[in-house]
Amino acid sequence: MKNLFVVALPIVVLTAVALPTPATAEQAVVVASAAQVPASVDESSSAPHLASQPAEKPPGAEESSDGLSQDDSLADKTVVEPASEKTALSQLATDSQSSMSVGKSEKASEGEREVTYNVPIVLDSSVQGHIRYFNTSIRDRFEKWLLRLGKYKPLVERIFSEFDLPSDLVYLSLVESGFNPLAYSRARATGPWQFMKGTAKLYGLRVDQYVDERRDPIKSTVAAARYLKDLYDLFGSWPLAMAAYNAGEGKVLRALQKAHAESFKEISRTKLIRRETKEYVPRFMAATIIAKNPDRYGFPLEGVTPHSFEEVIVRRPIHFRAISNVTGIPYQELKNLNPELRRDATPPDDPEYHLKVPAGTKEKVEQLLDRIPTYKHIPLAVKSKHSRTDHGSTKVYRVRVGDTLEKIAKRFRISVKVLKARNNLTSALIKPGDVLAIR
């Protein structure tokens, strides 16, 4: 037995030395820069195994309502040591066992800016797949997202700074909606941060028939900052906090408990969370890598005009078209600045509504405010199987696809002029879902 022990001991020692210490996806690291992932996928790429894969969708993905892909599962994450812009993708295998603290910057090659990440970023096959998807399959759409986010980015970063949140979380809005204030999902989540109605109200947003502050770029960002901060305080990890933002904290907590897990990497390997949530975090990482290295991926983002406006206090309901007629401010510009106003008019129950107007026009609007006629809101129809609903003595009609004022007027045997007068319409423009007063 003594001889057997002596012989076995070197084997045990050699085995222990040969096994590297595994790195987890939850570890706060800085990923290699965009140079480690091909800026374009072609036959001459330094990573031919990437170029050979189809760029239609990430592996195992399906198209979701917001135009983003959903992958079936996460591959093992590779934690990458910060490297220079010249580092080749082939070096990932040898670098994957090194790590560095969040907040340190990548070494930039001569003449290039340094890139710093302040949230955990890892580079694995799933993240690479989403990078290819953003950079090739939906390149034009992703460029629009980047340009739109560029308008609001200083505003969002300032709000996140007030809540002591990492500035890179701004890119979460890219995978949520492309920072589209009017984005609306199949699950009825709305706005740039895709809030559900219940969560929105919980975090102080107004959602009713007149105002939906989930669409307000500023107020919804404040609510998102509060929610993200609460999620991080709950989980202590940004990957888990982001997964909970997508799926809900309850689902992530149950998954951690059932799997006896402590990290997003662990629960992503189980069937306890949905495929969409498994891919949500790597999708964010891919979007962040591209957004922080736009030049490397050929996205020209220079000359984006920051979001700016002035506010006018309005003490009665007024319609955008009436404002436009009196002041000359384009109707569409008023709509773009006030996406939270669902009926293109200030609400009737707010004694001091802060209406946003183009920068430099506040004084003019205030001077002409008394000349703008008061708008009479029409009660919205109660949801039913029918388009026509009686509200006491008022009969209303919900506009359908293909309807025009002429068709509706003929149907109810009234003139177009009367129909327009009853609904304070200055043009014949109507859209499906509008509610018109008939009599």
C-alpha cells in the first residue's frame, strides 16, 4: 500500500497542476476590443470559422417583435483579457483565462482611442453571433438604432450618473427598443425601456387614456434607472439584474433557487429561464461592443444632434394641430417631442402640464398661448367587440383600416364639415384606432 501511494501521488499532483482555475461569466471583466471580432464577415476574415456561418440570424434564433433575434441557449462564456486593438481573434484561446477589473481600459494601438467598459462584458460564441447579426443581417436597422440613441445618449448618461449606475447600461435600450419611444411589443411593453403597465406605475409613471409616460424619454429613463438599481441591489450582479429586467425578478429568483445557482451563467444552462432571457445578456454585450467601437464596424455616427427642447406650462387642453396653426411649429415636431401624449393634446386633468416645444420657441409659444383654442377631449370608447359605442348622449366611432372621413360621414348620414367640427379636426387625416364623435 505504501508503494501504491507513492506511485499515485505524482499523478494526483500533475492532474491538479494541469487544471486551470475556471473563470465565471459573472466576473467583472473588460472584453477584447472590436479588433478581436471581425468588423465585417467575409472570406478574408482572420476568423474563417465565423465567416462560414450564415449571417441571417444567430444560431438557433427566431425573429421577435422588436426585430431582434432570440437564440436557444448560451455556449460557455470565455472571459477575455483586455488586449490591444491589434490582438487577433486567434489569441482568444490563450487569453481566455486572464481577467481584469471593470473600469480599466483596453490598450489602444497608436493613434486610436482607448475603449473602457464599466459593466461585465464577455466574448463567447453567442456574443459573436449577435455581433454578426447586428453587423450584417440587420445592419441598416441597427445603424438607425445607434443614430437615434445618439440623440438621447447624453441625457440618459446624465440620469444614470445621478443614480450611480454604470454608463454602459445605456446600451440596454438598444436591445429593448432601439430607443424608440413608440416601440410596442406583443406583451404590451411600451417605450424605449419597454415597461409593462404594472411596473411602470410601480415606478411612478402615469399610464392612462391621455398620457403614457412609458414613452417619455426622460421620465421612462428615470424609472428604468430606479428599477435597474433595485435589481442590482437585489442580485448583486449586472448579468442577473439584466436577466431580471427582461424576465422579471421573480422568475430569476426561482431559477436560482431551483438550480442551487449563484450566477447567470449557471441558470442559462438550464431550462428554468426562457430562451429570450438566455440570449438577452449576450445580445446586450454584442450591442455594447459595437456601440463603443462604431468606427471599427463602419457605423458613421458623427454629427448626431442631441435631443433638446424647452418647456411651456399649459393649463388647459390644447391640440398639437391648433398649436401648429397658431405658432407655425410643425405638427410632427410637436408629436416627436411629446410622444407620451396619446391623443396629440395636453390632458384635461392636469392644471400645469409641461409641454415640450423646440428649443428657441418657448417665448413665442407663451406669447401666442391665449390665441390657441381649447381642445375638447372625446371620451374613449369602452373596449368591446363593436366599433360603435354609446356614452350617454354621445355616440362615438372607432376608426378602422381603410376608413376615411368621407366614408364615415356617409355611413352616419352627416356631412364631412360637421364631422370635422365635432372632432376639432383641421384636416381630413385620421388613422385606425382614432375615436370620432358622431353625435
